[in-house]
Amino acid sequence: MIIVMQFGAPTEAVDAVCRVIRSRGIDPLVMPGEDRLAIGIPASLSIEDREFLESVVGSMPEVSKVTQTSSPYKLASIEFHRDRTVVEAGPNKIQIGDGGFTVMAGPCSVESYEQFKSAAAIVKGSGAQVLRGGAFKPRTSPYSFQGLQLEGLKIIKQVGEETGLATISEVMSADMVDTVGQHVDILQIGARSMQNFPLLIEAGKSQLPVFLKRGPSATIDEFLLAAEYVLSQGNPRVILCERGVMPLDKTYTRNTLDLSAVPVLKAHTHLPVIVDPSHGTGVARYVAPMALAALVCGADGVMVEMHPDPMSALSDGSQALTPDKYSELTNRLAGLSRYMSETQA
């Protein structure tokens, strides 16, 4: 249930509505908007509570309307936040979700200063806005390369400052949010951590932009409820990432990239949506066509893995583009974007 207040409703009127809601043992969720305020109420209301609130609250001063909703998420829903969210990040205050197409690129793992600086030069030269790189790498095997960790974070920060690019890297636990946040511009919550609720809460409290990846078995509702954890901490700077779901057949691709999720998410949430075709396929030669498809289906951008020398990569080299293939992809994305803008004008 959502209670929409009238334009310019005073604080006293909002407080009065909240007191009535609390009198039923229910915690209201106050959601300020650009022109008017709304108050959200959990979906799991009893029939008695629902009827009481509709009749009593609906007749209170400064209340515009009381509406029912079946959506389990409130802050993430487009029903209650009609304007598209634009997330600002980095020293150049790039805009993600403003109608443009954001490219995030870089190696899976930061392996050395020289490797990451080389990758950053290629990324910046192609016109990408965000430099990605993993300092902490959650791997299936404990014997695989786990990342340079704090040293990797320092390299990311240094290279980001030298190039002026916004930076993004994964944070794996709630107690590391502050440390990672001191070194990067955007916190990435990996697919394995999508339902790590203490991590989501701490990331929300940080007030930094949060890049949330969909879990490989997560439904759309579960994905948006994970985003709700971040939003509920007063942090509106959430970016969603579709990165593929569990495949029926792992013979050809690592995951099944669910591009249908992009228009579905666009219909149900105001948050920007990025697609990761590198993890979505796990095969370098499939990255470009899926990245182009992501642009066509309405994504706000892509995150692509690119390594100066994929054959020597310490992690996920099989899905990383070479510099030449990456440059070719960005040129094709720019051309396709121009064509779409011209035909839609």
C-alpha cells in the first residue's frame, strides 16, 4: 500500500499519518519525491489493517490518495518513483542512466600497476567512462588467484587518479565496505553476494554508488528486493547489472545472458540497468554481439572485460577481449548508438 501526500504537504500532516500507521503496529516507510511525498506500507497487511488504513488515512488532511500495490519492493519500483534515476559517479561526475550509453571496461583482476595502467590507457582511449578491475576475486577454487587485495585497491586508486576515470571494484564483505570505498568510486556487489544482506546494508550506508549484479539463480523480484536493501538505507545511487543466469547447457556458454531482463526491469524500476556480456557468456567471441544486443534492447550501458594480453591473464582470460577487439566493439557501439538516435528522432 502507498499513501501519496498532496503537493507541499507539511511535516505535521506526514507525521500524523505515520502515527496512525504505527498505532496498528506497522512501520511506515517515508519516501520523499521531487514534487510530493509518499508513505509506503509493507505488502503483508491483514485485511482488517488494509481496510482501516484505506478508510481512516484516506480521509486525513493533506492525503491525496491511497493506492494498493502487489509489488514487494517500494523504493525500487517505478510506480512510486516515476522519474528515471541518474547515478553520478567519479571525479568527472559521469551520469549513468541519463539516456546515454555508459561503457565500463578493464581487466577481471588487477595484476600489477603496469598491467592496470596499460588497460586504463586503452579504456580511456576508446571513450569508456568507467575503469573496472578486481582487487578481491571470489573464486570457486581456493587455489586460484584471489587478487592483490589491498595492494590492488591502491593500484586502482592511483591509476584512477592518474587517468581521471571513474573506478569500480567488488567488495565481498560488510566489514570491507569502508576500505574499498576509500579507494574506488563505485562499489560492486558481485552475483555471489547479491543476497548478502549485511553487505547490502553497509553498502547502502556508505552513500557511494552501488553496482548490484543479479545472482545466477535470482528472480527479478529477488534482484529488486536486494536493491531495496541498499535503497532503504537512504542511498538512491543503485545501478543494476544483468550478468547471466544458470544455463541449461554449459557446453557453449558459461551462463545464459538474460537480455529479456533489461526491458522487464525498465518496466518495473527506475534504476539504471547495465549488462555484463563477459560474464554473461564467458566466451570472448560472443561478447561483442551480446553487447550490441544490450544497446538495442534498452540497457544503459555495458561492463566488458578487456585485458592487454588475455593469454597471460591470471583470471577469466577466456572471456576478456584483446585491445583490438575491444576497440572494434566500442566503435560499433558508437555507430549503432548514432543510428538508433537518428532513426528515433
